[in-house]
Amino acid sequence: MGGTGLEVVSESDARAIARREWFIRRWQGLVERARAWRPRPPRMPSRRLRRIFLVGATIFISLVAVLVLLGISLTNARPQWWRSVNASDPRTIALAEEVESAVTRQLSLQRETDTSPVLPGGPQWRSREWSVAISASDANAWLNARLPQWLANRAEEIRWPREIAEVQVDFNDGKIAVGARVVASGREQVLSATLVPEIRPDGTLWTNATWLHAGQLPVPASWIIARLLDPARSVLPEEIRDIPEAREMFAAFDGQGPLIATPVVKLGDGRRVRLLKVLPRDGRLEVTCRTEWK
């Protein structure tokens, strides 16, 4: 319009200008709020929340205490299968002598000849396979009343450790539980192992331990065996730990080698009895053997 100095703005331009001004004002407001912001002081937990935390902590500490006490009581307790034997009881001694006589008689019996072909390098004569079983109660009577004397009468004269007050075995579900009541430094504890016996194709007898137990507390065998053989950490008395047979036994429990490389009993007349199978079940140990002559 020439000389009026007024600028005519279209409707669309007016809307754009209005939006731009609104955005500028909005942005300035946000900036001012940001500058004026101050962090709020932390709120203390409510009384109810503090009570929950306190109760939770108390329960946690109580559970830990219970577990510790349970562990202590379990390590001091005896396994559920444990049945104490009085080695000095005349009845126990008589039973042990009967067991020893019966085993000796079974080993010495004349057996029926096995007529099947013998492999090259095998025995000149062998019997048919024969089986016999022994109950856990009979075995325990012999272990406590006769084993110490039997070891002392051997040529090697193995001394029975005075720290071992009692030994026990149990036979069930394909496993052998074997334990000893150890008394040392005024403290008594039952240490036991759960063994899986196996006669391998080469004739060796293996007895890998699945678990070892301190009282009723189970511990993985590989972990505790390393501790038992470590003088700095072992709970075993030195007199037991340093016996070569004990170290070999623990190594066998750990699967490092067979318990017996050649499970054979030599008889006085030149024969020998070879162990072929071992089956623990229903409180009895069933063994299958063969008598040989070579």
C-alpha cells in the first residue's frame, strides 16, 4: 500500500509467528525452572519400611545361626545307619569268632570244577563261580572284636590307631557305607564314606566315594579328601593320616586308583580265591568268587 509503512501479513504467516513466539516463551520457562531446581533432601524410610528391614535382617541372621548350629549338630551326630558295637562284650567276641571261622571254612571248601576252556596264561585249574553273603551286623562284630588283633598278627604288624574307637559298615542299594568313630584331643566324631564297589574287566577292585560325611553332614568326596590328606587342614590325627595304608585308601576313595589291584586271597595249600563280583543290598554284602590253582 505504498506510503503507509504497514506490512500486510497473510493469515498463514500470522499463525507461524504465533507458534514461534509460543515456543520461545515455553523454552524460556523450562530454562528458568531448571535454573531454580534444587534437589530435595533424601526422605527417611517410613517407620513401616524400617520395621520390614529390621524383621528381614533378623530373620536372615536367625537362619544363618540355625544353619551353623545345624551344621555343628550334624557333624557331631552319628549317621542314621550307625549301630554301635561293644567290642569287649562276650557275645560280640563270640559272634566275631563264628564269622571268622565261617569265612575261613567257605574259602577252604573244595569246589566243583569249571569245565569251560581256560584262556592262555590262565590258571591250571579253576572252580565254578560260587557266592556267599555276610550281614552288616556280622561284619561289624568281626571288624571291632577281631580286626585289630588280626592286623597285629600280620607279618607287617600294622598297629591299630588308638584314635579309632570303633568302625562300622552298612550294605544297601549297591553302596557300602563305612565309618569310624575317631576320638582325638578330647573330641569324638564319626567320619564315614559312601562307596560304590566295582570289579573292573581287568580284575581290579575300585571303591569310588560319592560322599564323605562328618557325622550326618555330607560333603563332596573330592573336596574333603584333599583336606584330610593336607597336614595343615586335616581333622585326622597325624597318627592316622601318616599311615601309608590310610593314604592309599583315601586315594582309592578319590578314584585315583584301585583299592586292591589283585583281589585274591591265597590259601595255605597253594590255591587262591579270586573276587569276581560285589553286591551290597538289603543289609548284606553278596560276593561271588572263584577258586583257582596255578
